[in-house]
Amino acid sequence: MQQEEVEIEMKNGITAPKGFKAAGIHCGIKKSKKDLALIYSTSPATAAAVFTLNKVQAAPVLICKEYLLRAKKHRAIIVNSGNANACTGEQGYKDSLLMAEKTAEALKIKPEEVFVSSTGVIGETLPMNIITNGISKIVNFLEEDDNFSAAEAIMTTDTFVKAASESFDINGKVVTIGGIAKGSGMIHPNMATMLAFVTTDAAIEKESFQTIIKDVTDKTFNKIVVDGDTSTNDMVIALANGESGIDNIKPDTAEYDLFSEKLFNVLKKLSIDIVKDGEGATKLVEINVEGALSDQDAEKAARTVALSPLVKTAIHGEDANWGRIIAAVGYSGIDFDPAKFEIIINGIPILKQNYTVTLPIIEANKTLKSKEIKLVLKLNCGNGESTLWTCDFSEEYVKINGSYRT
């Protein structure tokens, strides 16, 4: 993605909804790139969040879980990149608390109204003098239209910033949802090495907001796979400040359904950008499994294919090796009849039932030439279906992860 295109996108993002400001600066954790971000709601906001299911959870995750329950309203999110503050014990916990306290002090709000997030190398304590100095400075850079610097400051191995927003009408008033995310490697459902922050000027009660965020996360961020690893710091945090002026969105209403649809659009865009930016990735792959015995079986099959190093390297090499695909579904653990299996790549049938090959290998390989691949797997044994997004594996993935700490 070219820088000019990114900057055009950044006009809409985390500060697109009314009543939100953001900033991103270089405070000194990294050598030169931005490494501290702040998102701030000018009025109290309802919060919802989803966190990593990894048993090893970083200090910021533990703090955010506590603050989500303790405070009725929230105002800010402080994020550092370059250091995950994970596996750092009691000191790491104290450091996360201090980040919240210093941010609250600078914004004149309560510490429990501040969510804390960190991403980067695991097992190293935070350079707190650098971070606290950065917090005292970043509040002076908060702006209502700053999407680019905050999105940039949360990046680690990402190669481009990720932001999205949508505006729509509810009862004659404009409602906006905005978001930014980071993620490139260690991407796998429940959750990945990713952070996502969502803002909206909609009004919605906490329980309903939590339900929507969880449901939409399951359909977006939990449907992407890069390499099968999950990390220690991952979270989606959302703030709704009601500045649009609409009444509270209620469950089982047209407004609720519309809000869910628009949130899905924003999070899907961020999710696909994460896959496109997969470490060393050259191709975006959408995997659609149809005709499974259940939706759960379809997802299991899709996920197994998405995780297969043999499938992912074949796609990178533009080798339409259908044997690797059917083999992956075969060890996924689901029940199906291999003789009924079909494969379609970018709309072109590659394999039909009874193992009927439809194209010579040279022609089949041409279906993988494009940068975006749509892979349809038909099991023809039921009505279950699922869609996941993944990417190819390249030599660059090994290089990036082999030198991550150096």
C-alpha cells in the first residue's frame, strides 16, 4: 500500500466519531518510530472488550479486565509498542497501574477510567521513566482528526497502518464507528497478536455493547489466520460516548441490527488488513467451506486448511496442489466423504467429485497468479458453511521472525 493511499484512509478512523481525540508520538521505547498512542473520549463512554484466551496474560490485559468491571464509564486508552510487558510478574503489574495513573493524572480523570495496552517483545520490563515522560507529553498532541499517528504508534512488525470507519443514519442522526488495529504475525483465532481499538458516538448500554462486540469479533478477528500462534496481550477495546445524540440502542430492534452490521464492516476491514499484512505475505486468501455437516465442522475444516504450512507454501509458489488441500480437510477431524469433495479457485473448478481433475496442472496454477485468492471447498454432505481469511507463507516470514529481537 502506498503512503498516499494510507494518508487518504487516515482521514477516517479512530477519531471519526464525535467526541474523540487521539495522538501518537515517539517517546523512546523504539529507536525512532512512534511507540506511544493515546485515545481519549471528551465525555464518559460505555466500554466493551474482548481479550486473549492465552493462559499467559500480560499485565495490561489483567488491568483492563479489572477496570472493565470496576468502572461504569471509561475515558481513555493508553498504548505502548515495542515492549509487551508480558511475563514480567509483579513489577509488570505495577508498571501497568502506573501507566493508567499517569494518564489519568494528565487528563484529570480517574485511573480506572483508563485502559492500558502494550505490544512488543515478551519478558522485558517497561522503561517507565521513558513512558511516564511520554505520557506527560502526548496529552498535548491530542487532536480530533488525528488518525494516522495513533494508528502508526501501535504498530510492531506491521508494514502499514490499519484504520476504518463508517457513518450511517439512525432516526435522522448521523452515527459513526471508527477503529484502528495492529497485527501482522502470531495471528490465529481467540485471539491473535493483535490490538484493536474501536470508537463510536452511538449510545448503548454496557451489556448490549459487550454482546455486540463479542459477536462481531467472533465473525471478524476470530476468523483470521496467519500462522496459528496466539499471544499474551491481545485485546479489542471499544468505547461508545453517545455524542451522536441518539437514544440508547436496544436489543431486538432495527437500530441494533444496523449498528451490528456497520460494526461488522469496520472490523472486517481491519481484520482483512491484518491478513494482507501478514509477515512476509504476498497473497490474501479467503477460504469458504460449503456443504459441511454443520457450521462448526465447516469452520474446523477451513481453519485446518488455513493453518497448513503445505497449503500456504503451495499458494505462495502458485502451485494448485489440490492434494494438500484435501489432505488438510482429511486430518481436520470432521466427518465427510472425500469422493464428494470439490475445489474451486477464483471461480474456476479445479477438482470435481470422484477425484475428477478439471484442468491440466499448468492451467490450474494460473488460478493462483492474483494477489487475492478465493478458495471454495465443497463437501456436499450438509448445509454447514464458514469463511476464514488467511495468507500465504513466504521465505520472508522466516526472516522476520528469526530476527524479531535483533
